[in-house]
Amino acid sequence: MAELIAIGYPDETTAAEAEREVQRLRGDLVIQADAVAVISRDREGKFHVSTSHHAVGGGTMWGMFWGLLFGMLFFVPFFGMALGAGMGALMGRIENSGIDKGFQRQVRDMLQPGTSALFMVIEKVTPDKAVAALSGFGGTVLKSSLSADTEKKLQEALHG
């Protein structure tokens, strides 16, 4: 079972700094993340997104996942994705995917203007090492489990 983790930070830059540490931890096999994304919200309320994906794990699929998830959570288009009938149906799939509604609400509440968040879909982690490495950044941690069935449905929806 994969975990969708969001770590919120009280400024616009810390999530990007924490993401660089996550990439180092990936290289050391402390965190096995399928996908990592950073979203920041500037003081004017505009969202800025950057992503990285597992080299073998289908970067396009995860790009669509982040786009649809962030679109659903924050009502923002991602990489110019148009919400035609097909995209609307995919968004519905993500919305009904089992990602906890409380988690969705907490993420929306957390990402206010002038803040940022680090998002990860994690398969495996060495908790003590990951916590030790990321604790220096502070932040508020939110977590939602993605069952194998949920992951499969999302992959099927995203791959058409």
C-alpha cells in the first residue's frame, strides 16, 4: 500500500529545499517514492508546481495524477491541461479514488498564500532515517493511504 504524504511549510521556499533532501534520500534508498511534487502559493495566491517522477515508473502517468489531484484540490489547471469531458471524468475518478476527504480538506486549508507543500507517493520508507533527515525543515505532515486497488484504478484511469 502506497502512502500519499503532504508536508506543509509556512513559507514559499522550504518545500523545494525539503524536496532536494528527499531526492538525496531516494538515492540512498531511505525513501522509495514513486513521485514527488512541490506546490507553492505566492502571496498573491497563485500556485506554482514542480514535479519529479520515478524514472521507470511512468512519469507521464504521475504528471497526470498530480495535475488532476492539484486541479481537484485547488481548482488550478496543471501544465495547461484542459478539462474536457475526458479530463472531467478522470478528475471524478481521482475524487472518488479513496483519497480521504478529510485529507483533501486539510491540504486545502494548509496551503494558504505565502506557503508551500511537499507531496510524495511513497512505497517504502525507513522511518527513523527519513524523519531524522526531514525534521530540520519542520512542517505539518498529512498522510492518506492509497490501497493497491486505488492505485490500480488510478493507473487504469490515467492510462485510458
